[in-house]
Amino acid sequence: MKNQMILICCLLGALILGLASCEGDQGPIGPVGPVGPNGPMGELGTQHCMECHGSSQLITAKMYQYEHSVHATGGNNNHNATNCAICHTSQGFLERIATGAVVTAAPINDPLPQNCYTCHQIHRTYSEADWGFTQTQPVTLWVGGQTLDFGKANLCISCHQSRTYTPALLNPSTASNSDTVNITNARYGPHHGPQGVMLPGLNGYEVAGPLPYENSAHTALLANNIKNACIVCHMGAAQAAESGGHTFRVISELDVINTAACVECHPVANDVKALVVDRQGQIDARLAELKALLVARGRLDPVTDLAKPGKFVGHEAGALFNYKFVSEDKSRGVHNFKYANALLVNSIAALQ
Ligand code: HEC
Ligand code: HEC
Ligand code: HEC
Ligand code: HEC
Ligand code: HEC
Ligand code: HEC
């Protein structure tokens, strides 16, 4: 490359000299001007590009998996109001991590879904260090206020946590039928991604009932910074673009569990598959039972699965909240079976 440049310079030089000599009486060429400043990347930057943009297919492989993830395909990056863009757009997320605010200053132009730049520090130093994460700090939950340190998964729970909601729930140990919660928004509840709250077993409506509020083994073993929580199960060894790695999927679209992500603790693949089927079956049945009770009381729309605004008495608002919390967690009990199950069983008892 360098040799070619010298060659081109020599040829150009000869041409200019040749032309100059034809013109006759021009003076000799002046002194060489000062060297211009280096571009913003400098020499160091250009050298390090190859760490990522070499021929290893590293970016291509992660890109391939990512393109099959719901982060890329879900289409919900169109939720661009200032209080939605903080989780639903890449630029809005980076803005709120920088400002600490819970809204963006304005809707985002060209809103992008979660992508390489959302989670990694791409092109900040132009070296391999840029695989570092954009958000590594422990997360103080917006609802409940507890601070969680999930290691690498602090990134995930910055978005996969409960959204704020009003009005507040009643105190489950004192609520009586003369107390009401006036729900005006049909979307009342923790919103669609409360996984970061379910795994550690927090902030459900803990009404007393037949079951104690305990956590499953996953809470102690995975909801901490040693095991990186979410990442262990959702980013296990990639199975092409079906599950694992940057697909962020545990179970493929064809319903196959990536047992490579479980093997360290569940050595027999068929056993863990059976465990999932059993626990998900139990949670599905209890969700259906609680839904029927809420619908019968006119508190839940059976078609949209949203709240029917109005004055909820006693434990009704809490039971609705628990129904939304467990169903929106979407693991159907895998994240924290004991906690999810107790919320449902006790809510059912409270409404009967
Ligand atoms: C930490 C790894 C890493 C390093 C080092 C790196 N890049 Fe990138 N680069 C990426 C990733 C990841 C993307 C995004 C890929 C995509 O979205 O298609 C990207 C995208 C690009 C693009 C596509 C346009 C864009 O901006 O999205 C260009 C051009 C580029 N890089 C040039 C460079 C140059 C030049 C250097 C060195 C000065 C460099 N990169 C260093 C990881 C890196
Ligand atoms: C910037 C916010 C943000 C971050 C950071 C984030 N997510 Fe997400 N995640 C979302 C949003 C929003 C969706 C829904 C995307 C859509 O439907 O368009 C989603 C979707 C998902 C889905 C698919 C959900 C479904 O219904 O199929 C999984 C699984 C997931 N995220 C896991 C993770 C994991 C694991 C991490 C950490 C490595 C993470 N997410 C980091 C916001 C985020
Ligand atoms: C705390 C971060 C956060 C905020 C703030 C937030 N969302 Fe979400 N939202 C998520 C996550 C995470 C998901 C994906 C959950 C999943 O699929 O498991 C999601 C999913 C959704 C979905 C898809 C639901 C589905 O089942 O496909 C819609 C619609 C949505 N959000 C609308 C909104 C709107 C509108 C706002 C603003 C009023 C908003 N969200 C604010 C995190 C957030
Ligand atoms: C939602 C957040 C998220 C997004 C989006 C994301 N990554 Fe990652 N990435 C992670 C996490 C978390 C890890 C660590 C996984 C682990 O430890 O097993 C990681 C690891 C990596 C690694 C390994 C880094 C190392 O130090 O060896 C590479 C390379 C990588 N990602 C590239 C990409 C590229 C390229 C894109 C865009 C196509 C991308 N990532 C998008 C969260 C994300
Ligand atoms: C013990 C392994 C495990 C851990 C840890 C874990 N998940 Fe999951 N997660 C699952 C399984 C299994 C499902 C159910 C997948 C299904 O039924 O399609 C699931 C479902 C989900 C879903 C619904 C979309 C989907 O892929 O089906 C999201 C979003 C999600 N988890 C996010 C998270 C987040 C965020 C964390 C960290 C707070 C986390 N998970 C921790 C195993 C795990
Ligand atoms: C860090 C260790 C660890 C990992 C990783 C792990 N598990 Fe577990 N899991 C356990 C332990 C310990 C138990 C409790 C003992 C038992 O029931 O086998 C358990 C229990 C369960 C249960 C029953 C929950 C209950 O309380 O009844 C399910 C379902 C489950 N695991 C699914 C999974 C799936 C699916 C994966 C992989 C995607 C996974 N686990 C990954 C440690 C782990």
C-alpha cells in the first residue's frame, strides 16, 4: 500500500514537473507546506480496526444471531414518546444512561431498536475495549427502589424492569373491602418486561394465603453478579440463529430449549425439559383460574387481557397486578417458580 502511494506520488510529481517545464518562465517550486493535523482517529485507531473488522467473521456471526432476535425484529421501537423511547429506542436508552433522567428530552429522530451500539461502546476508542458495555452499574429499580447488581445483566435489567404505575396498590396486610384503588388506565400493571423483578422475587402484591413467599433456586444461584443472571440462560452457546448467543432466546421459535445454557446445573437435558413443561403447565393453569375470577368480577377484559378501569375494592387491584406481573414475565414460571406460584395461588384464594 505504502509503495503504491509513493509510486502514485512520483508519477504525479513527474507529470507536474513536465507540465511546468513546458510553460517556460515559471519560478522554482516553493518550500513544502506544514503537515496537516491527524484525523480524529489518528494512527492508533486505524491499526486497531482489524481487531474487529478482520476476516474472523466475528461481527458477521453476532450480527446473524442478533438479526433473528426479537430486539431486532419485534418492531416496538416505534414507541417513541419521551417516556417510552428510554427503553424502546437505542438512542433514547443511551441518552437516559448519560442523563439519569426517566424521559428523553424529545422524541428520537430515526428511532432504532436495541442494537450493537445500545449495549457495546462501539467506536469510542476504536479498539477491542469497545466491546465493553454501555451500562455496567447496579440498577436501582424505578418501582420498589431496591438496588440490584446482576453483573453483566445490569444492562438487561435497566430495561427489563417494572415501569412506574399509579395509583399505588394497597397494603396487602391491611386492605379491606371498604378500601378502593381507582384504576383509570387500562394498561395498569408492571408493563411488558418485569423479568428483572421476578427473578429476585420482589415487589409482587404479597397477600397472605396458603403459600409462603419463597424463591426458587434460580434466585440465589443466578440473580447476582457472579453468574450474570439473565445472560447465563438467554445467551448460552448459540444454536445457529435459533437460540443462545445474540438471539437472546432460551427457547427457539420451534419450541426447542437451548439446554446448553442449563447443563452446568441440570446435567440431563430431558430432565430439565420435563421440569419446564411441568412448571409452565402449573403456571398456565393458575393464570387461567385467576383470570376467570377477575373477569367474573368485571375487573379484566377477557379479550384484550387489560384492566377494566374503575374502583377496585380490597385485594382486587393487587390480584390484577399479580396476574399481569406473572403473565408479562413470560417465562411462565421458569424464572422464579415458587414466587410466581405463591402470588397466583394466594391471589386466587383472596378473590374466592
Ligand atoms: C470493538 C470492535 C470494533 C472496532 C475496534 C472498530 N469497529 Fe467499526 N464497527 C464495529 C461494529 C460492531 C459495527 C456495527 C456493525 C453493523 O451495525 O453493521 C461497526 C461498523 C463500522 C462501519 C459501518 C458504518 C457505521 O459506522 O456503522 C464502519 C465504516 C466501521 N465500523 C469502520 C471502523 C474503523 C475505520 C475502525 C478503526 C478506526 C473501526 N471500525 C473499529 C466494531 C468495531
Ligand atoms: C434498551 C433497553 C433494553 C436492553 C438494554 C435489553 N432489552 Fe431486551 N428487550 C427490550 C425491548 C423494548 C424488547 C421488545 C422489543 C420489541 O418487541 O420490539 C426486548 C425484547 C427482549 C426479548 C424478547 C422478548 C419476547 O417477547 O420475545 C428477550 C428474550 C430479551 N429482550 C432479553 C434481553 C437480555 C437478556 C438483555 C441483556 C443482555 C436485554 N434484553 C437487554 C429492551 C431492552
Ligand atoms: C422500563 C423500560 C420500558 C419502558 C419505559 C417502556 N417499555 Fe414497553 N417494553 C419494555 C420491554 C422490556 C418490552 C418487551 C417485553 C417482552 O417482550 O418480554 C416492552 C414491550 C412493549 C410492547 C410490546 C408488547 C408485546 O406483548 O408485544 C409494547 C406495545 C410497549 N412495550 C409499549 C410501550 C409504550 C407505549 C411505552 C411508553 C408509554 C413503553 N412501552 C415504555 C420496556 C419498556
Ligand atoms: C442487548 C444487549 C446487546 C446487544 C444488542 C448486542 N450485544 Fe454483544 N454482548 C452482550 C452481552 C451481555 C455480551 C456478553 C455475553 C457473555 O458474557 O456470554 C456480549 C458479548 C459480545 C461479544 C463478545 C465480546 C468479548 O469480549 O469477547 C461480541 C464480539 C459482541 N457481543 C458483538 C456484538 C455485535 C456485533 C452486536 C450487534 C450485532 C451486539 N454484540 C449486540 C450484549 C449485547
Ligand atoms: C434459569 C434460566 C433463566 C434465567 C436466569 C432468565 N431467564 Fe428469561 N426465560 C427463561 C426461559 C426458559 C423462558 C421461557 C421461554 C419460553 O417459554 O419461550 C424465559 C423467558 C423470558 C422472556 C420472554 C421471551 C422469551 O424469550 O420467551 C424474557 C423477555 C426473558 N426471559 C428475559 C429475562 C431477563 C431480562 C432475565 C434476567 C433478569 C432472565 N430472563 C433470566 C430462562 C431464564
Ligand atoms: C446456576 C445453576 C442453574 C442454571 C444455570 C439453571 N438452573 Fe434451573 N434450577 C437450578 C436448581 C439448583 C434448581 C432446583 C433443583 C431442581 O429442582 O432440580 C432449579 C430448578 C429449575 C426449575 C424448577 C423450578 C422450581 O422451583 O420448581 C426449572 C423449570 C428450571 N430449573 C429450568 C431451568 C432451565 C430451562 C435452565 C436453562 C435455560 C436452567 N434451569 C438453568 C439451578 C440452575
